[in-house]
Amino acid sequence: MLNEPTTIASVARLIGETLDAEYAMDAAPLYRDLNIDTTKFFRPGARIVFSKMNGLWRRSAELTKDPEFGLKVGARVGPGDFFVLGHAWLASDTLHDGMKRLCRFINVLSTIGGHMYIKSQGDSYTLVETGNQRLVDPQQVAMDAGHIAFLRMCDFVTSTKVRPQSVALPQSASASPVDYEKFLECPVSFDAEAEVWTFASSDVEARLSGAVPDVADATDRIAENYIASLDEGAIAQDVRQALIQALPSGHVDQETIAQKLYRSRSTLQRQLGSEGTSYRQILESTRQALAEKYLQEGEYTQAQVAFMVGFSDQSNFARAFKRWTGMSPGEFQKAA
């Protein structure tokens, strides 16, 4: 799929190392089956398409049958596994500075479209991650790995252990048997609208002994350039976001989207061409990504999914989905 989201390749290596160390399992067959290039594992900044990484997470969790698998992967993370973001984190003046860099450079880790921000609330700070802009969602074990990796990154830079005052998670309490309060070392609530980590201001604002402002500034510039190299193009991204909003209405012809973006049809076509893509390609890839997301969630009928991605009838949607994936929508749901 054109411009498919990607993730940092080092995580695939950590999954394999965890399978070997914790379960005496060889990840090589998984890498081969998913066509994951293992030569990328030690190449700084190398990336793997999200669909392959998500498949690796899913199949690894199925093989281990361990609900804590993601937590064990996260426990192996080091700053170098996050490429330039890890180095920027180590050089930050405070945890607040580090968290701001995490929000700013989250695409270093994954480009699936999540949004993260930090805000002050009295004597605390909240770090918030929302997934409402994601085209696709990661496996739960991947999110679990991220939780523990984040705490490990805090431990790398603080002289005393810092833990959140509370954490709110979007999933239901019954979604996983994992004892999150044990691993996150704080009260945890569920069914939240967004993932929210609350920290004491005194912990977040405390000066870090490893702070190196010049190094932090330099890594910021490297991270900005790296992320810019990942972007599919500013205009293409605007088109994708406009399509996500417009698809349920069915009004997704190029003329309509161009008007929403305050451009003529010919100008939009020319600008997309300069970014190496076309309106039709973006429309197809956006529809496919959303359809796969909705079918995986299992909350909608196929007819509803067809409507949500801009098809007037289910049969046309089924034909398009077969062309995109080689499977019918029903077959895709069974395999998800």
C-alpha cells in the first residue's frame, strides 16, 4: 500500500531477542514468513512497514500465549533502540523536556498517526496520547511494550525512580489479564477516551544530571530532518486527512476535496504530482487502511464499513477490498 506507516526496525530485533531469551523460541521463521529484512536491525534509523511489524507482534503473542509478552519486550529497550529520539531524551534538561521531545518526535518510533501532548495541571503534568487520528491500530502487546519502555527511559535519566501518580488506559479492564498496576507501579483506570499518564510536577521538573543542552539541540535538528524524510508530503497528508473526514458522506471526488483545501483541481493535481503521488492513489490507500482498521475492530458490519469508507453499496466495496488485499472482507476478518 502506498505510503504505508512504518516503525523503527530495532523493535523487531527486540521481539526476536525476547522470544529467544524468555521462551527459547527462534524468531527466524517469523521474520522469513513476514518478509522482514533482518539486516535492518542494526542499521541506525532503519524502518519496517507497520503491517509487517503488527503481524510480528500478533504472531509472537500467539506463539508465546503469554499476556505479558509485550511487557517483557519493553523491559529490554535501551535509548539506542529509539535512534535519535533516544539520544535526545538522554541529553534533555528535565523529564518535562524529554517528554516534550517524545511528543514532538513520536514519528521516529511510528508513523501510524497517533497524537501525543503534555500539559500542566496544577501540581502535576499529564502526558496524553490519543489514537483518534490513527489509520491503523497496534496490537495490545505492542502498546504494553511501549508502556514499560517509557518507564525504562525515565529510569535511564533520573537518579531516583520516578513513577506516575496514575495512568488511564483506553482499553477495558477485561481486555487483558495483565496486572497493569503491578507493572506501572501506580493506580490504573480503564475505558478512558485517551491514554493519560499523570506525574508529580516536582518529578517532571527536576534537573537531570545528564543534561547536555548543545547535544539536545543537535539531536533535535537531526530528528527534525529524519522525520521530514519520512513524510509522504505535506499536500498528500492534507488530502488524506480531508478524505478521512469526508468518506462517510461519499463526497470524495477530487474537485470537492480540492475545494476543501482551497485549491483548484488542477493545482491539487500538480502539487500531488510533485510529491510523487496522485489523488487516486491517496484515495485508494486511505480507503484500504480505514477498511482494514474497521474490520479488525469487529464493531461494524461489512455494510457499515462499506458506507464508512465511501462506497454506496457493499458489493462494490467487496470487489475493491478483494483487489486491495486478495481477500474478501469476511476472509480478512477471520484472519485478523
